[in-house]
Amino acid sequence: MKTPSPFQTDALIAEDIDAYLHQHQHKSLLRFITCGSVDDGKSTLIGRLLYDSKMIFEDQLAALESDSKRNGTQGEEIDFALLVDGLAAEREQGITIDVAYRFFTTEKRKFIVADTPGHEQYTRNMVTGASTADLAVILIDGRKGMLQQTRRHSYLVHLLGIRHVVLAVNKMDLVGYDETTYEHIVADYRAFAQSIGIKQFTAIPISGFKGDNITAASDNTPWYAGPSLIQHLETVEVDAAAAQAAPFRMPVQWVNRPNLDFRGFAGQIASGAIRPGDAVRIVPSGKTSTVTRIVTFDGDLDEAVAGQSVTLTLADEVDCSRGDLIATAGDPPQASDQFRATFVWMDEEALKPGRGYWLKLGTQLVTAAIQPPEYEIDVNSLEHLAAKALGLNAIGVAEFATDRPIAFEPYGINRQLGGFILIDKFTNATVAAGMIDFSLRRADNVHWQPTAITRDDHAVMKNQTPRVLWFTGLSGSGKSTIANEVEKQLFLMNRHTFLLDGDNVRHGLNRDLGFTETDRIENIRRVGEVAKLMADAGLIVLTAFISPFRAERQMVRGMLPPGEFIEIFVDTPLEVAEARDVKGLYKKARSGDLKNFTGIDSPYEAPEKPEIRVNTVDMTPEEAAEHIIRQIMPLK
Amino acid sequence: MIDLTHLERLEAESIYIFREVVAEAENPVMLYSVGKDSSVMLHLARKAFYPAPPPFPVLHVASGWDFKDLLVHRDRTVREYGLKLIIAANEEAEAQGINPFDTGSALYSQAQLTDPLKRALSENGFDAAFGGGRRDEEKARAKERIFSFRNAAHRWDPKSQRPELWNLYNAKKSKGESIRVFPISNWTELDIWQYIALEKIDIVPLYFSKPRPTVERDGMLLVVDDERFRLEPGEEPVTRSVRFRTLGCYPLTGATVSDATEMSHIIQEMLLTTSSERQGRAIDKGQSASMEDKKQEGYF
């Protein structure tokens, strides 16, 4: 294909390749996303950009032409959309269902385009594409004007912190290149953009299909005096200067220790600049040191800036490893274990407030629990709705608590240090993307009070090793009966014990909780904390709770020192427990009078590897208790 | 204020990805095909861990029909940089009667490339493998994540990919899963060549034009790289100045006639060319979704 285009100077390539290469080595990079509704012509626009920038070769073009005739929607003309709709299944459906990244280059810039789907159920993909974009092109079909989805996409673009917005009013060829139509749409959009906080945008009338105002000003729109889409994309300022002017921050990815004489901290600089001799502080520990060298394969640097991957060496042997952040000493970021964040739920399985999720921010990986959301944001009306949990594609605002302090910046200040993902601890799926709004000051103000008498002292005084014997099993499985028996026998052995019983705790500490999944999680979290405090006091704690979810039992295990949590699975089959029905609860559940009953209409996740397994079919409670005590001996 | 060029930004991103994997995986490996993309990947790996050497071995899937020059280059590179090389090969190919002349391309690539690769990954217990795939190569690749998960059978499920936001990669694996990581996903062919030129990266001489014995077959120019090349009746090798844009098994990889003996001329040809680099590969032909099918099977 030899179409003359403003993208590449074929003459220069042919005549003086070295000059061409020199010119192209100094190009900058712009990442942008295109978003629009199903039929706004996104894929066509991207196909057009690739076509015009000569990123399509003859063999691909031949395939495209034959594909166009077979699957295309443009009759005999080339259907550019087919060029970018990748996966075979979606090609047949004629819609894009995932994020695809495309590349093209002009004389001034290299571009990476995220093609993100426009239809209803895929907020998640659009958020993904937007997270790395510097600029967003929002497409509107000139025949239809603003749609619900235009509002949603604009809101998401704004939420994800994209500062450069282009409003591309597409399919101008189908509205006769009418200026009034265009101006109406722009005015509508301006009013909406202002209402959600988009401060400015650039509007361009285009036709992706015909090529108007894509690379050069179109003769069809003499009333439009602004830049073509490409001209605008080539010249828009990326925020590099601002990023470099910000205070220095670098998350440590990996400690480079090839031999005893070298210890370097490898990472990509998230903001600011650094020079040898600069004073730095390790966050969250607060230790300070001085940068001695900026090491790279290409030699030591005098200065490194945001975006570069480097290795720093420090003057002092400070404790610093993956997950720590190296910051300028005088202006470090905050570190907190509580913050408020806006987050997008991306998983089929809904958010469970109170449950522990992995939270990854920069190179930090911690466990985070989420409070019930303050509200959910309806992406269509932008109203705040009351919400107990969040489902797929829902956006909410909630308070987060992490198991140790993490260093961060509000997302509005730094995307790299304010954006995080949540990972389900069992499926390992990425379930949410979050943006930190601000730190909750109480975490900064509530400090651990060091106590003179340690937990070891308490244990020694009682002449025993603390344990939490965690009984789990169905209602009526015999947990309380066996736990009681174990406590009696331990008591006879002069052990200091305490039994926390599910029903009893619900009369007091947890009387505000019901039986929804969310409340059940909170129930176990509180019991876990109480059990931990009692173990700190040196006691052997027995707990008898259904505790149906693996994740919460795992959470309690994580609260205690290794070896102190003993999971005891009272493995009585459902039929047996239901046949006994000591409290008459199964009958009520079966008749529908009792909702969310474990084993009936609420799941029980059996332990995979309990420390001890007993049942009440083959053993009497006394035998089960003896078996348990044999397993946990010795106790000091 | 320092303005980073697009190549500097790509380089920094790739280095970041290498380090994330090494920090989070237990037993990573780098797939090393000895081609230009692999050479760039190796160069980036050396940069990422400097002054330490790359903290993982490199794995070459040798089909037995590799270009001689490629093997020489591989062994020299491994020696020079002190790398640990693992070679994966199908030892029984000859006994099974598999060769690039008689075996269909699908079965051939399965038996000689995909299966040995999967076996080597499983046998060595590698939980993360760096690959040189680029999103600009092919439509199916454009949608692949940088961290791409494979189940225990090394299959890719394009429907259940994890979203990748910002520069946060979720490297948590379930039992039996492994990750294919593509550190140069965002590079284009032009970026690769520019970077090779700029960084003076040593690449296999097959990329440069030289008089080579060739035969023309099925619209492709094949180089008679050794005496095992089976000539059809009436075929006679002709010496032509040719080079390769992509390197696979020599009886399946088409050469292009060229005078480009220097890097800048290669780039010049690439920019002025009218066909994509994968056109030289017999394996990609067939229906247009075939790359996606192969990826689902575990082809890199």
C-alpha cells in the first residue's frame, strides 16, 4: 500500500534513512483510549488510524478485503472495524468484548490506543483501558447525540483521572456535515462535562469511515477551524513536567544483591527526580539515608526522573525491601492503615464487606478489609445509592483498613501511588480496582501502646502455650457439645481456658448482627479479635461458631502467631445434623421461616486441611474431646 | 526536565515487568528463540537486573530444523553472558516420522514446538515464562494481557483474563497454573529494530542479506541450510542475496530478496515493505483465527 499520508515521509525513508531514524528516535509516547457506544464507530476509527498511518500491510489488507466481503457491514467497501475486532467469537457477534491495544506512529509521536468496549455490562474493561491512558477520545454518533453511555464513559474517564478529553463527533458524513447538529451536541456535552467536573475538552467533528478531520482539515467542514484529530493528538501536552516536578517517590520492586559489596534498590520512579547526594526516607519505617549512586546497565546517572527504571544505592545499611517506598526525606508521602477509596467491582462474586482481600498498591501487598460501602454511584444517573455490597461493574465508596500501614498518595495527586487492585484470596482473581481519596486520620492518631508485660509473660505465668481451638461445622454438628467437653477436660488438667460460644456471643457483643453473608463475616471478625486478645492474655481459647466461610477462618488464622490457631472440623454430615435438629432450626429453614441458614440456603465451605477432624457419628463427644486433647498436647 | 523518548518509556516499562515477575514468581524462565525479539528481551533482562546477571535460565525450543547460524549465535550468546541454557526438543521426532517436509504444518508445530515447550515447562516446574510476543503482531495477541495465565494443561482461556490496571500485575497463581509474561507487549516491529540499532544489540546474521543457496517453493524462497533439505525433482538451489524478517524452522521460513547488509537498510526495507513480518511463516496460514487456536493450545 503506498497511499501518501502525513504519517511517514516515504521520501526521507528512501533517501536518507539515517536522518529518518534520528528524527524518530526522539518521538514521545501518548497512550489514549477510545470510548463510545456500540455503534459509534470506535473500531472503524482505530482501523482508519492504522490504515492511514500505514500500519496495515498488503497481506493484512488482502485478508481485510476478503473478510469485509464475508463479514463486513459496509457492503463492498472496506470495513475497518474488522481490522481491530480481534477474537474470533466476537468477530461473529460484531462487537468488541475486551480491551485491545493498538499501535501507530506519526512523525511526532508513537501512540498506544486502548480500544475499549462500549456496551452496558463491560465497565470493567473500560476502566482497565482508562487506567493507563493519558487522553480519552469520547465518540458520539452525530445522528444520535449524547446517550446514557456517553455520560457513563465520561464519568469513568474523569474518575480514572484522565485530564485530556477529546469529544469526537463521528459520522458527520451521515448528518450532511451540518454545523448546527455538531454545535448542539457540543453544547449538550459541555453542560454535562461541567456538571461532573471535567474542566475542559476539545471537540472535533469527524468521520472515521470517510476520513474527515482525521489526519487533515476536511473540506466538508469549512466551518470548523480547529485541529484534525491527529494534529491534536500529536501536540497535546503530556503531563511529564508535572510528574517530574512532584516530590520524589520510588516503590522498591526488588533488592539487587549480586555480592556482599553491592546492595541496590530497584524500582521505577513514580514521581519527581533524584540525584546522588539527595536525602531520602524509607516509608513506612521512616528511616533516612542518602542516595550514593543511580546505577544502570548504561552507567551511573547524574539524575533520574519519573518514569525511569533505575537501581539506587544508599549510604547507610537501612532496612529496606520490596514493598517499601523511597521518598524525598523532607516531603514523604503519608502512611496509614485506614483510608477512604472509590472502587470499581470487577468480579461476578459480589464484594463481601469485612472479608480480607489482598490489596496491591505499587509494590505493596497487604490484607485489606472493606467496610460496608458508604454509597454506590449509579453510573447512569450519577446518584448516590445506599448499598450493602457491590456487584459486578458497580462503583462504590468505602473505608478500607489494611493489616499494616501502607505508603500512598491520593489518586488525584498520583495515579501510580493512589491506584490499587484487590485480589480474592481464594480464586486469585482481580476483583476490584480502587482509587484512594484520602487517609482517615484516626489511623495516624491511634498508635500501638507498648505494654510492659508481653504476651509471652502472660503465657509463662499460666504455665501454658496459648491456643485458639476453632471449632467449625454445620448447625447441630456438635461443636458446642464437644468444645464444652474439651474445656472440662482441660480445666481438670489445670489449664486456663475460655469458651466463646456462637449463640452466647450473639446475645451481647454481636447482638447488632444478623445472618446475611456480610454480617456473618463481621461476626467472625469480632470473635477472631476477641479470641486473639484472650490468647495474648495467655489463655487457651475455644470457639464454637459455624464460621461457614474459608476466607474468614483464614483471616483469624492470620491474626495469630503461626501454630496457635487450631482448626477443628466437626465433620457431621448435613443429613445427620438435620435429623437431630436439636434447636428445631432446620425445620424452620426448610419451611422458609428462617433465611440464610447454613447448609440449606447459605453455603458451608468445609475446611480443606483442618488440623483436627472429628465427627459425632463414629465418636461420642467424650471420645472426640479426648482425640482433640491428644492432638494438641503438649501445651507448653 | 528530562523528556523521555518512546523507546525509553518502553524500556522502563519492560524492565519494570521483568522485576515484578522475579520478585513474585518462584521459578521463572525466559523463552529464548534467538530471534530479534528474544534478543531485545534478553538485553532488557540484563538491564533490569544489572549488575546482577538475569536471575533465571533461558529455554530454547529446538525443533531440530533450526538454522545453523542461529544455533551458533545462541551458544555464543549463552557463553558470553554466562546464561544457563535449557534446550527443549522432541527426541522421538525422527522415529515418529515427523519432519517439516512430510508432516502437515499443524501437526508439525504441535509435535516439534508446542509439546516440547509444554513438557519442558512442566518438567522443570517453571511457574512463570517470559515470552517475546508483541501485541502488534497479530489480532489475537492485541488482546492478550502482559501476565497471561495458563492452566495445568498450558491452555489459554481468552474469556477469563484478569483485568490489568495501571502497572499493577496480579501474579497470584492457583494450583497448577503458570504465567506467560510478555515484557515487550507494547513494542512494535519498528520499535524493536530501532532499539536494536540504537543499543547495538548483536543479532543472528540471518537478518542481514548475504548470498545464500535458495529454492522457490509455494511462493516462498527457502534457504537450503543443510544437506537434509529435500529437493523436489527438477529443483536446483540458486544463489540469491536474501535475508529473513522472522526466523522459524528453516524449511518453513521464507526469505526475502534484499540488499540490506546494514541495520539502517533493514529498517528502511521494513518501513517501505508491503507485507507483514508473519507472512514469512507457514505456520500462521490457514483460517484467519488460527493464531488464536494455537495460543489456546499453548503455542507461545
